[in-house]
Amino acid sequence: GRAVVKLCAGGRFEDARRVFEVRGLNGGESKCRRIAVEKLEFPGNFSSSLLGGGFHADWCIVKGFGQKDDWVAALPLISSYVSGSRPLPTAFLKDALNTLSRGGQWEWAHLIFTQWSRPLSPGNVVSISDILLSHGRSSDVLPTLSVALRDKTKAFRRAAYFGVVTAAHNRNVPKLADECYECAVKARAMPWIVSSYNSTTVTFDLHSLNVAGACAAVRVGLREVFRDPDVDVDVVIVTGRGKNSKVPYEPILRPQIQDLLIDAIYPPLPSYTLRGNLGAIMLEREGVREWVSWESWVKGRLLVGVAGKLRGVGERVRKAVERKG
């Protein structure tokens, strides 16, 4: 069935038709599917296979509607799969939600997801989060995540949080990635990186985190540790030596974290390798404190600016009311 979907997505309708015939995926006819096939204008011989119905036939139709940006016609078919006891492939829900969101109907995509009563996979949760991010709806991700992860196992929550943090990182939404990481730590789905703390040094251990999780954890960890202005410690970040990398001893996290500290943080945070330990880097306290102070100042300025605009709006409304009065 998945082969049919891939062939359809690639425009190889004749090959897909043969797969339908060989696999015997045809079922009963449906008026809804007949109308859908006519709108999609598939080749006739492939359309006859789709008219037979069945999950994989409907999946092909939903993908076709996605390519045509025709969410209205796809919605009845998508809705018919909302309820049921059998889990569906992660890719089906993703394609269905993409079809709706590509038509500008992210609200429908969100509604379908929240009403989905079939068993979900972590991939489904990541899919809807990524769709919301692609439409600039980052503020809706955490509420959606909260609903989707209710009563789920620790392993499910861990996979979902890792996926959403990665999606936010890839979409260049670091604020959401940091917030997701904080939520994941509270839910014990992702590890807190502070492994040791003494009077001179705090150590961050990035083992068990991917690149996206490590970047978010470093930002959150630095803010949390230096929240107290009296803290006076250097920061050691254990990135690992790459012992278990695909290419042995070629570090994965270290170059990514150093790029983050230099290119994605202002003021930049220079780091240096610990003597005798190629798997760890050191940040000096003065630089970290300067960065945390700068972030707080910028955040304060933004809040002051927003408050000023709101005051301006309120004043204009008051004057307009007085003129009408």
C-alpha cells in the first residue's frame, strides 16, 4: 500500500495501477470517491483503481488533493478516518494535515488533529506541530502538545518532545524550542543538563541529546544558572568526543554548540577546550553573565515598546470616543 502512495506521488500512475491489481486492494464503490477522482483528473485506468476504495486508495486521493490545493474535496475523506480503533501510518495523517494547511485551512488541520480518536504516534504529534510552525502559529504548539500527550507513556512523551524541539530548531524558532525543552524536563521526558555544580564550576552534560535538544538545553541551562546575579562560576559543557559517531571520534555536538555560541548568540560566547579533555569546552563566567544581561535588557526593551504601542492605541480609541460623544 505504501508503494502505491509513493508511485502516485511521483506521477507513476500506470505502475500504481498494476500494484493495485496485484495486491487486490480494490473494495466497494463510493460516490464521494468518484467525485474526488473526477476533480483530480487522474488517468482513467488509475482512476478506476481508486474508485474501488480502501485506505490506500483514499490516501492516494488525499495526496492528489494536496498537490491540487483542493482541501474542500479532501475534507470528507479525511474526516472519515478520524475515528476508529486501528492506528494508521504516521504519513497518512501528515499528508491529510498538509493537504488542509496548504489550502490555508490550518484551523481545519488543527481541528482534525484534536478530534483524532485513533491511536496516535509521536510522529503524528510532531507533524501537526511542524504544520503549525510552518504557518507562523508557534503559540499554538505547546497547547496542542499538552492535549496530545495527556495520559501517554514516558517513551511516547520523550519521542514527541524530541521531535517537536527538533522541528522548532529546524524552523529557526529557538524560543519555542527552549520552551518545549523546559516542559520536557518538567515532564521528565528529556534530561536536565546540569550534572554537577560547585563553588567554581557548573557542568552541563549533553549526552543523550540530539543537536536541536542540545542547543535548546544550553540556552535554557545558561539562563537558569545565571538567573541569580550573584552566581560566579565558569561553565563546562560536556559534548562528547564522538566515540559513537558514524565516523568514530568525529564529534557531532561540539561543532554545533560552538557555532551556536558564536553565530546564534549575541554577544558571542567564546569557548576553549579543556586541557586533556577533547570532549568538553569551557565558557568563562564573565561572557555568560554579559549574554544573560543583554538578553534581559533586550526583553525589557521589547516589553516597554509593546506597552508604549498599547498605550498609544488606547489613547487614540479614547479620543475617537470623545469626538463621537
